[in-house]
Amino acid sequence: MMSASAEGAAGRPSVPDVTFWAERGGLLFQQARHLSSMKQSALAGLSGTSRTTLSAYEHGRKSPTLETAGRILDAAGFRLMLEPKIEFTEHVADDGRRFHVPTRLPRLAPARALASVTLHGRAYDLAERAQRREAYGVLLGAGGPEEVLAHLDGVLLVELWPDLVLPAAVREAWLPVVAEARGPAARDGVVAG
């Protein structure tokens, strides 16, 4: 089993540089503004900043304070929130296939959780329980971290868990994450496995 997170030379997790966070923050502001159907000048006016400064934030040329970021997102109709980071460990199944297990189960917006997707060359309608069960079997046993984060919803996985047909190594590796999501009774061994 290997950690999918990068490690620095001193054995500590590597920290992205300031440019990375400025660009990521810029994309967040752009996304919030576009989802709110606002022009830069309108969002700048509502958030108490200039259009030039908002543009600099959106293009990663400048970084706002946390207070300013919260004010801009609030003006666009969004909240600045703390969300747990999800990391992955890589496992090897009995047949030699590699699969990835997250440290916690992701949650998706309903439209994404119930979308139609193509996984490993096959189309699935995640709104249909039987097809979602098949798709989740593929994701758990062969999905990469990006696929898991994009298509797997933790609540829907917990609901499907007893009905999933999985290789023993895959079920064993995913069981602690599913049990954690189910709460204390599941952690004490009450999860159907």
C-alpha cells in the first residue's frame, strides 16, 4: 500500500507554492462569478473592491485576505467553507490490478451523483440504482482518484454497500471508510460486509 500524496525531501508533505494557491483562488472567484451570471464590475461593486483588483484576483496575479475572499464569494451568493481533504492510498487486488481508496468518502452535488457517465469504455446512468451498483463496482475496484472524486457519492455508496459484488481485497480495503461514514454502530462491526 502506498500513499498517493507527494512527500518533500524531509519526509513532510510538500506544500504548494503561493502561485498555486493564487491561481486556484482565482479559478474559485471566476467560477462563483460565472455561476452567479455576474460581470466583474457588478461583483466588484457588490463586494466593495475595484474591477481591476477583482480581475487580478481572478487571474492569480494578486491574493486577497481571507476576509476579502469571503466578502467576494458572499457577494456572488456563495460561502467560504472548510472541507476535509481527501487523500488516497493505492492497493493491489489479488489479480494484480491496482485500485485506490480515499481517506473519507466524497459527497457530490445531486446532478453529478446521478449523472450519466462513461467508465472504462462503458456508459452508466447513475440515476438508475442497478447501473450505479455496476459503476460503483468499477470505481471501487479499478477507478483512479480523479474518477472516484468525480463520480462516487459517499451516501449513495453506503446505501449500495451490502449489494455490491466486489473482490475480497477490494471490499476489505474499502470497508473501514464505509464503516467510518456510517458512524459509531458501523465502526463497532455492525456494517454488512
